[in-house]
Amino acid sequence: MAAYPFPTYTDRKLLYKGIAITSQYVQMRDGVRLAVDVYLPKGLPTGLRLPAILVQSRYWRAIEPRPVLNWFIDDLQDYMPVYGGHKAFLVRNGYAMVYVDVRGTGASFGTLRYPWDPLCIQDASEILDWIIAQPWSNGRVAGLGISYLGTTAELLLATRHPALKAVIPMYNHPDPYVDIAFPGGLFNQHHVRDWSEMDTFLDHNRLHPRMGLLANLMTQGVRPINGDRPALEEAIREHSANGDPYQIGNDITFRDEIEPEVGTSVEQLAIHNYRQAIFDSQIPSYGWTSWLDAGTAEAALRRFLTYPGADHVTIGAWNHSGMLQASPYLAEREPISPPAEIQFRELLRFLDTYLLDMDTGIRGERKITYYTLGSETWQTCSTWPPVSVEIQRWYFNADYGLSREPPPTQAGEDFYVVNFQASTGPLNRWWELGPMINRTVRYPDRTTQAKLLLTYQTSLLEQPVEILGNPALSLTIISNVPDCAFFAYLEDVAPDGTAYHLTEGELRAIHRKIGANPPYTQLTPYHSFTEADSQPLTPGEATEITFGMLPVSARVEAGHRLRLSLAGHDEGTFARVPEAGIPAWHVLRNTGHASWIDIPVKAAVT
């Protein structure tokens, strides 16, 4: 197992043993009342002021357990900070934690028209005003959160509020079109549908059956404010007008397409719409993510390259929360690296730096800390891509080979009929299995799936190869349909035939145009996914399809092979393209029309 990537942060000893919780409604400018919980250390001396950490939740700020379980939940919270999560850990280390149900959710009043409604940014600014007016506040606040909550944390930057000093967006999707809902322009249908269903249950104060029988038996619903159940019931009635994210996604194709029922597009939900405020603020941010979690690693690296202040990134091999390991080379239930408390201590070190002005050694530092699959080690770099990376181009060649040499003949092509049973399974990166599901990302041995795909592989590697960054693909194809999907999977094939999934990329054919002026620093060929740039294929005509794959760090040992597998569908995850008919491709690999994959590798791996 890897050595831990962070210094053991012992400058700060545990200050408090318990937690005191208070709850209240805070009224917004339009009269909507938001449910707010404040967690303070027990025994806080009178007059002592603390920095605050704001978490804005769409998934209930707190649960109301069955009465018989109240003692158990409180015991976990007060005396077992690792199991209680970073909330208990940070409070016991001298921070105030403020948890808010965003409008239209949990015990808050109002309606949430669609995810990350701009009204919630105005709400966040007013909550910041409220926090710094409290007698326990020292006037400094950081935003923190995972997934949806990570994006609400990052959106605090749009408030331009002077009290905001840092943000920690974790496993989040600042550009929701490409990062989760439509990677490559393909609708992540099953995840968005399940997410929408789960939200609908929560908005009606119930857990989805998918959360499991035990969770449903243990939970009454969201915690009311000071036991005020009539107010909770009134708030829940207002949630019935909430928008449906699945409806938004299912009715559109392009990122700038307005969904008429809700009057917005997926593009309008993206954080880059507030980039000027982010540039102006230069507030420090710490991106925390995983190579195997949807497009969140890509998002964290884009942030690092685009915005001032975004100087800290950690990329692990975890599920969508960091509590379960997800390396394809390790068994599902092996311990995470590093353990949860060491992860929490690294967050504490960042917060101490920017909220308490402590000298922790990281102010002014620019660093990416990342985990390498295969070797199961941690490494660091200060630039991206690292200066040691070079691009290796591997050409498609005869006998389904990948070669460093271009195709030697004027004739050469491979024929593939799309198999709509091809699948990466229900535990892939796009399902985002988090702590409530208690499952992690798993790509089973890809050997069986390879029979349904078009595959190309190298000869046995004479030296180990360390992949670091975004592979990119250029296919020259002839299609029989004007629109279809392209999926590409990069795999490590061991001597015994076991195939390990490393990374992937996808693109819907109509989005193939290479665009200009991306809204952030782009790591791969840029596709705008707008209606104006749509370009259907001309059946029977040779066309170049170029797209990037998601970033990864992985060591492939000598004696293994690299394999590129192509598919036209991922059953169980993405919507079918086209809805009817069977696409067939000629993949060209000759002197006139070559196809290849560019793989970023670290030089001189030993």
C-alpha cells in the first residue's frame, strides 16, 4: 500500500470533546425561510470567536433518526469523529460548522426550480451575512462540500462576499454538461434518472428504497427545526413545485438548448458563467477528487489551470466521497489510502492556513497530489501536465495491433457493427456511488466485454509505462448513419489475460466539430456541444472523429499490453444513439487515412 501523501499534521491538537447543536430558520430577502443548523464545540469559552465552514445541502442538512436511535447518533457524533465524518472532526478542532438546506429542499421553504438555481447564490450571500453577525463568528468563512454540495461551495465565489476566505469543492461538477450529465454529448440517462428520483423522494421527506431497508427503518426524515413539525410539513408542501433534472436532460441534446418547462439550459448551470467573479476574488480553493469518479478529476485539473487561487488539488483512487477505494487493481473492500482521518487532517491544514493565518507550509504552494493506479503509490507535481510527460502516438495497424509506426499500406480498414449489449456495468464511474449506497466503482475484468467491441492492442511492453494525463483519440471512420456514439476504453492487459480498465472517453458524432474559445483551460480537443456547431455525419464518407479521454495516472508493467477498445454504446448507463437502427463503421488505418491514440507517459519509467 502507498505511503501517505500528506505530512502528518500535528501542529493542532484536538481542542474540544463534544459538539453543541442549535437550529433555526433564517429568512431570505423574499420571505423564504431556510433551515440552518450550527455546530459549535461544547464548552466554548464566552467571547471566543471561531471561523465558520458553510455547507449548503440539497440532500437534507441532517436526518431525524427514530427515537430509539437518538443516543446512538449523538454518541457517534461526539466521540467517534472519523465515523461522524469531517463535520465532527472539524468542530472538535475549533471550527463552527453551518449546515443549510438550500431553498426548496430538506426543512427549508421555497421551490428549487432546477439544480444550482441562481436564487441560491443570493441566498448564500445572505447566509454569509448572517454567519458573520453571530456572536461566535470571527468574520471568516470557508465553503466545503461533496458532489452537489461541492458545487454550492464553489458557487460561493460568485457572491464576491468579503467574509469568504477559502473553498473546498470535493467530487463536484462545475460544468455539469460534460462532467456528469452529458459526457461527450451523450446523455447519462440512468444516473440522471436515478438522481432525480432520489431527489423527489427527499423533497417529499422520504428516502428512496434504493437507500436500503435499514436506512429507511432508521430514519424518520429530515430533522425539523426545533421539533416544529407543522413548519416542516408546510415546507414540504412547497417542494412539490420543484423542477425535475431528468426532464431537463431527457428533452435536450445541446448544452445551450433551453428546456421549455423550466426555462433554462444545462449551460446556464455551469460555474464558468461566474468566471469574472472567480478571477476577481482569487480566493484559495482545494479541489479534492478521484481518477475514477465521473469527470470530477478533469474538472479539478481544469480549475487548477484556469483560476487564480486554485493551487491545491488531490486526486485519489476513491469512490464518490473518498470513503471506499476504487483502484481496479485492488479488491473492493481493501482499506482506502490514506485513511479518513489523515484526509480530514489535510483539509484541516488548508483551513488553518486561510482561516486562522497559521503557518502550515502551504501558503503560496502550488501542488497536485495524485495516486497512481497499478503501483498504488502517491506522487506530487507543481505543473500540469508535469514537465516529465511526453506524448506517445500509437497507430491502428493490421491484425488489430497498435504500433508506434504509421500504417505502411494504402489499403487497410476494420469493420465493426455496434453491439448494443456492450456495457461497463452498473458500478462504473458515471453512476457515482457514494456513501449512502456504500458501493464503490468497479470495472470487472474486461475480457468478456472485449468480445463485443472492436479492440486494438500493443505487443508485449518491453519496459513499464506510466500513463499520466489525458489520452486523445483520432479515428477516421465511414459510418452508415448520420449520428452515433463512440466510446473508447484504455485498458491494461496482464500476461494472464486479465484486462484492467484505466480510463475512457466518449463522443456523440454530431458534436465532432473542434471548437474555439473554451470557457476554461481545456485539456483535450474542445467540442462546444452547441446546436450551432452540430455536424451530422455523411453516410459513406470518410470522416475524422477526434476526442479526448479522461485523465489518469496508471503504471502498466513490462510484459503487459495496452489495449484500446471501441464501442458504440454503454448499455445500462447512456441513452441509445441512434434510437433506432444499427450503426456500422469502417475504421480506416492506412497511409491516406490513419487512426491513432496519443498517450501521455512519464519519460524514463523504471
